[in-house]
Amino acid sequence: MSEINTNVNEEINVENIKKELSQLKNKKTSQLSLVWRRFKSNKLALVGFIFVTMIIFVAIFAPVLTPYEPFATNPSNRLMAPSRAHWLGTDAMGRDVLTRLFYGARIALQIGVLIILFEGLIGILMGVISGFFGGIIDSIVMRLVDILRSFPVIILAMAIAGIMGQGLYNVVIALGIVGWTTYARMVRSKILSIKEADYIEAGYSIGESTFSIITRYIIPNAIPTAIVMISIMMPTALIASATLSFLGLGVQPPTPSWGSMVSAGRDYLLQAPWISTSAGFFIMFTVLGFNFIGDGLRDALDPTTKH
Amino acid sequence: MSNRKKYWANKALRTIITAIGVTLIAFLILHLTPGDPARIMLGPYASEENIEAVRAKYNLDKPLHIQYLAWMSNLLKGDLGTSIRYNRSVNTLIKNRIGPTLILTLSGLVISVVLGVVMGILAALKRNSWLDYLTTVQAIFWISIPSFWLGILFLYIFGLKLRWVPIAGMVSFVSVILPALSLGLRQEAWFARPMRAEMLEVLNQEYIRAAKAKGLTYYVVVTKHALRNALIPIITMLALRLPWIIGGSVVVEVVFSWGGLGTLLVNSVKARDYPVVQAILLLISIAVVLANLFADVIYTWVDPRIRMEG
């Protein structure tokens, strides 16, 4: 930077500015490695990383890890207490609880990722449009955000899932319809601050198009914000979808979803407390993992928040 | 127009737009279904006459905007419609159920705010101590536990095993403790962490140093000067968290068989009793819109430094 500033006599041409911009880009990558170093040194974040890796492992290798089938019922085995054969006991239909929890990890992660993709895409797009264009478009998008956020997420999602019918994709849509607003708000405010940055003006001054400004400068610079958003939204998505399943408005039994397992175990709380407690523990374990990661990421990307 | 007037005019206009938007969404939700709403509400075994009657009653045979205007004009007259399942006025249903919901929501709110504020203050005052660390970890811990599971754990431990409290319904004063804790503990984290950050920020301000320099005791500096200013942003946090607390109370009501709006809503969603669903959605969202406006008014009133901008 100082090199460029001292060469005042050098003719300022498009090539020079382009060079400066690419230098700034390089600075960005070194910043990323700095963020990674900070993240790694955070103990809680590392614990979270291990938790989430374990759940992903269990989800992928469920068929190898357990000798049982998640749907195989066995009436003579119902409500058996935890034993060597059934580590976490069996449920009211004689199915192995641990097996269903392992397969449940697949459902939970699948729904979580789909919700993040769905609401993230809509939200980031709306945020970029709103923040970049401003004016009347911004007002319309932001009023829509205000309106949707006046409804508690779970209540609006319940009503939507109830009307559209249950099922995995309807859960994703029902939760995403409100969820995108969080991304839109964050991305919009990030865009507003990026818009003021010098490199945007520099981009315009060398004649870049609006499209190229958005795709080459604004979106890459908004990505750290988006990553933090995702790590914050994943726990919300997991708990909200589990809540819908618990209420009987999400993924339907016999699909092994953790939320509906907590609900099913509730009827046998005294005889077989292991059903509800272990299913809830899996939800907590996974959400805790993502929350630890999110916390670490937030501190790593913005060390000023930690006093 | 003065800045102040402009600010409030803008705010009022936004609130009105949001309120109208909320009614539109509550109304349109019924039309998300691909089929005939009347047929879906009445179920597969309904007779043609019944379906026709419901269609006529809710103007379902008319164009969408006419339906909306008819629904709105009834709303403005204070008529929330008739429940299909109970065949009773939605107003009566809600009136009978709103008390328990208010008790539960307010108790949960008090638990979360009091616990959160106290923990946040202590964490800030004893910065980097084990107490500070505990505050951070417990906050992440509570927000990672789904309230329905926390409720079931409480029921199992305190209701079934220890038999300290009744396991369901609203029997006595102690009935509210477990549901309120299931609701409040999860929300507490949202007050503890901002409170800590705010308190640390305030303690670094010039006027705190000035107060200390004046020779005021630590206690007076903390309670009279720091606390008062650090509490202001909690008002906004309260309004922001309100939708989540109400949403949480619906789930907690189901766990504890609490006879409030939450159980009514869940049962109505399952029974496809849309007039009730629409009315409850509307009621809750309007409450949230008003709470936000209210928080803004209080905020500008207690903190005159707020800049009056749109």
C-alpha cells in the first residue's frame, strides 16, 4: 500500500488500480487464516467441532454401527430397559432406541441443511437486493421482514405445516418462510457498510458494471457475515424442526425423528424414561455442538466483541 | 415538522403497514392449501350441504379481496368468527383460554429477565472469573435445550420421581413453576449475555470514572450510574424476544397440558379449525407489533440521547 502511495509521480492507470485491488484480495486470504487460527485456539469451539463431527459420523455410518433396523418392530421386546443387547432400551413397538436415534441423526441433519439452504438463499438474495438498491425496493423488503417477524416462528410454521400437510419438505418450507428474514436483515446491514467502502468506489471508477461490483466485491465481502449467520441459524433450525415433530406437525412416524421420539416416549415416562430422555439428549448434544462452533466463529471473525 | 414529530409519524406509519400486513398473512394462510378450504376444514365425510354452508358463511365462493374485506370488517367489529370444531364463537374460546397463557408467559418472562439481568451484571462485575465463565457456558447450554424436552425432564424428575409438584394441568399455584422454568430458562441466555456486554461497556464510560473520582462508593457507582444505563437496551431485547417467548409458551403448554391458547392453537391446527388458527395468529402478532411500538416509546423516553431518525 505505502509503495503505491509514495509513487505519486507514477501515472495512475487502470492497471495500477487493478493491481491494488488484487493485493487487497490477498490480504483477505491471510485474514481468513488468521480467523482459522483464532477459531482453533478456542476450546469450546473445538469441543463443538468434535460434537458435530460425531453426529455426522453416526448419521453416515448408522447401518454399520448397529445390527438393528430402525423400522423393525418386535412386540415381544417392547419397553425393554437398557441392556447389553439394547444399549438404550427399546420403545413401545420393540424397536431399538439407539438405532432409531442414529438414523434420526440423518433426518435432523438433512432437515437442518435444507432449511439453511432454503432460507439462506432467499435471505441473502433479498438482503443484497435490499441493501444494494435501497429506496423503495429496500422499504418493501424491510416491511415484509417486519411483518413476518411479528409472528413467532414456531407458531406461523405450525399453521403452515398444518395446512400444507406434514412431511420433510413442508417442514423446510414452513420454517424457511420466516427464517429468511434474519439473513436478509444481517446481510442488508453488512451491504450498507460495504457500499461505503473505498474499494467499491475504486471498482466503479475503473468502469466495472453494477453486476460485477455485486458479484466480485460485495458478495465475497459479505461471506464472513453469512458464515456466522449459518452457524447461528443451524441450532434454531434444528430445535424448530424438532419442535414441529414433537407437536406432531413435522416429519411423521415411523420415520425416526428425534422430536417425535421425545413425544412418543412421553406416554411411557414412568415405565421407560430412556426413550424421551435419550432422544432429547441427542437434540441437545447436536445443538450444543453447533452453538459452540457458532460462538467460536463469531469471536474469531470479530475479536472486538470479546472483552 | 420537527425531527421528533417526523420520527414518530414515520414510526406510526410503519406500525400501521405492519399491522395491515399481519392481517393479510393471517388471512392468506388459509389459502395456502391447494384444495378447497371448506372441504378441508370439514374433512372427507362432510355432506355437500354442510360444505356449501361453510363456503357461504366464510364467503369462500367470492373473490379473494372480497373475502378479505368481509373478514376484516368483522374483525374491526370485534368478531373473530366461529370455530368449526366447537361450533362456538372464537371470541368466547379465546376469552376462556387467554388467562392461563398470560400467567405462563409473564412468569416465564419474569424468570428469564430477572435471572438474565442478575447473571449478566455479576459476570460483568467479576469479569474473567469463574462466575463470568459459568455465565457464558450456562447461556449456551440453556439455548441448546429444546423447551419441550426440558419440560419433560422436569415432569419426570419433580413430578413423577420426587412428587413435589402435580404433573399436569393448573391445579394450584405450584403448577406454574415447572412450565414457567421450562419457558424462562431457555430465554434467560438472551438477557444474560447482552446485559454482560452492556454493563462492561457502561463501566468503561467517562462518567463512571468521573463518579468514581468524585469519591462515590463502588456500590453507588454500580447501582445509581452504571446499572441504570446498562438496563436500557434490555427494553429492546424484551420486545425482540417476545415472539420467541410466546412461541415457546405454546410448546410448553402442550407438554404440561396447560389449558391456554397454545394447546387450543395446536389442537385447532390439527383439526384444521382455521377460524381459530387465524384468530390466534392475528392476536399474537398484533400483540408483538404493539409491544415493539411500546418498547420504542419507552426507549426514547428513558434515553433522551436517542437520535430521531427514521
